[in-house]
Amino acid sequence: MADYIFGYGSLMNSASRQLTGQTSQATPAVVHGLCRHWSKVDDSYVLAPLVVTQGEGLVNGVLLQVGDQAIAEFDRRERGYQRISLPINQIDTEQPLNQSDNIWVYVTEQPEPPCANSPIMQTYVDTVMVGCLEVSEAFAQQFVEHTIGWHHAQENDRHQPKYGNLAGVTTNHQQLIDTLLKRLLA
């Protein structure tokens, strides 16, 4: 029996997740029966992170094998979310999984649209997109296409980052991300 976390946002970025806890190498995965949104989580957040809800959709992300201590550390990082178990038959991945494995995902019941007080922060977008690009450009494109709410309030905070788990993002990444988003969201 093994424990995995399905990361669908900043946890896809290897440098960002290492700020929290130790995990295995990331294995790309797609989970059916989830929808990913830009959303406020609670009033303590200065930015709108990504959330998933149960529903008719699919979400790409990564599977991360974790131990009990890491789960506790990620539970603290993902405050404001509820950790639930995913059925293995909802997951498409090359990671060999057993029926006894626990696959955890952090969800919310009802997304709340980002606003001027909790906008989509560019440094958070950058962190997530770099995680996607660690897999492939096609994986990043799938992330953009299967994330709801890109039209909500946004703030470019690259010169004064407000996202606390920003990591692994270079100027070259920023240029590629800007090009991809411009093309995909046009």
C-alpha cells in the first residue's frame, strides 16, 4: 500500500513542492470526474489559487508518492481545502497503482470567482506552468484548456512576487509562458 497526492496546481512544479515536503518523482496523470477552477479559497489568501471540484471534467496533474509526514506537511500547505480519496478507475497514468493505494486530492465544494482582492497572480500562474512544462508543452496546453476562469481578475506581480511558493521560474520560462497563454487564450 502506498500513499499518493494528485497535484494539479503548484504541486506540479518540482522546485515549489520541495519547499513543503519530500515526494517521489512526479508521474503525469489525468483524473476524470474533476473540474479545475481559478477560485478564492478563503479571505486569508491574497491570490486566487487553483481548486478542483468533483464534476464532469478532467484535470491533468502529477502523482506524487508521499509518506505520513509529507501528507501532514502538504495538508498544512493546502489549508482551506478538503483532502479526499480518488478512485483508481478515474486515473489515467503510467504509474503502476494497486487497489490498496490511497490517492489523495485537495478539493473544494464550491469555487468562488477571483476578484480584485484575490486575483489570479502571475507568479502563481508561472509556478504552475513551469510544473506543466517539466512534463511537456502539450501538458501545459492541456492545463490551460481544462482550467476554468481565465477571464477573472489578474495581477502581474512578477516585479514584486506575492506568491509564497514561487520557485524554479526563469526569465526564459516567463517568455514561453507569455507566448503560450497569448496563443491559447486569444
